Amino acid sequence: MINIMTGLLRPDSGRIFYEDQEFADRFEQIRRKFGLCVQKDLLYDDLTTAEHIELILCLRGVPKNQIRHDILALSQKVSPSHQISY
């Protein structure tokens, strides 16, 4: 069920309701409220930290013009004294 709600799988039958709304009718709005933490290493050796974050944000549907802002803001929260190169 979580895989369907996060967009990893498509439903083959049935309906899902979340907060009294049919999931299929408001998929994009409802999906943004969910996250999925898989139990295996999903880091790619050839991507930087910023590129990994960009990939996840793209998969989550964050607009491109917001991604750079989010990456820089996150880097300041994690390590205010370290400047991320992005």
C-alpha cells in the first residue's frame, strides 16, 4: 500500500482513501505528504551529495526552480560553516 501511495507502484484494483479523499483523484497533492525510506543503499558512487538530493527532489516532484534553493538551505542547516558547491 505504501508503495502505491508514494508512486512506486500503480494499483491494479481497489481504491485508497486518505483524509476522506479518494487517493486517485488527488494523487499529486496527497503523495507529497508521504515518504519512503528503503532498507538498502541507494547512493550512486558518481553523484555528489547535492546531486543525490536533487535526484530525490526531482522524484518527489519539486519544481526545478525550487531545488537549488532547497539544497542550499538544507546544507546551511546541516553544516552552517561549510559551503556546498552546487
